[in-house]
Amino acid sequence: MNMDMKVGTSLKIKGKIADHADGFVINLGQGTDKLNLHFNPRFGESTIVCNSRDGNSWGQEQRDSHMCFSPGSEVKILVTFENNEFKVKLPDGHQLTFPNRLGHNHLSYLSVQGGFNISSFKLD
């Protein structure tokens, strides 16, 4: 909580994926029930799921089969927050885009769950 991410800024997250992880989650938004970006690589499905959440309702999943994450690896992820979308640059340079469905221009909430240990994160 109390993160200050505005439109036009980028969030750089570095960390290590746990050796036996089956996936992990990075959430950005205004709270646990207001998620502008739910980023969820799932190793068992070899897919990256992105979604949004407004209250109790999830949006429609956006799936991308470009899986460049693997258990035990060190990764860097860059999330750029723009007016109408998020751009997520993956460790191998591939970029995903996901719409800013909730339309917020300020994000104060970041959570990381699952098998991912953050070594650093920085807002630019």
C-alpha cells in the first residue's frame, strides 16, 4: 500500500522465481479488490494470464502463450503504466499489453504472491 505510481511511470521488479514454483502473481491497483493489472504466469499451463478485478468481479482473462519464465530463474520485469494500457516487458524483451479497464490514473497497491522473491523494485 501507499505506493505512488502515476500514469507515465514504470515499475521495475527484479527477483528470483522459486525452484518448485508453479507460478506467481503480481497485482497493481488501488487495493485487493481494485486490481488494474493482475499478472499471473502459470507454468503448468505454459501461459501468462492477465486480468482486472473490480470489487468481487473479475474481468475477462487475457492469455498469452509466450512463456519465458521458469522455476529457479532470476528475472526482471518492467511494467509501464499508460493512460489506457499497461505495457509489460518480459525478461527476454517480449512485450505484453493489457488495457487499463478501471481507468485509474494513480495506483497505490502492489502485491506479489506465489513463488517469486523480490530482490528490488523501483518506480521511474
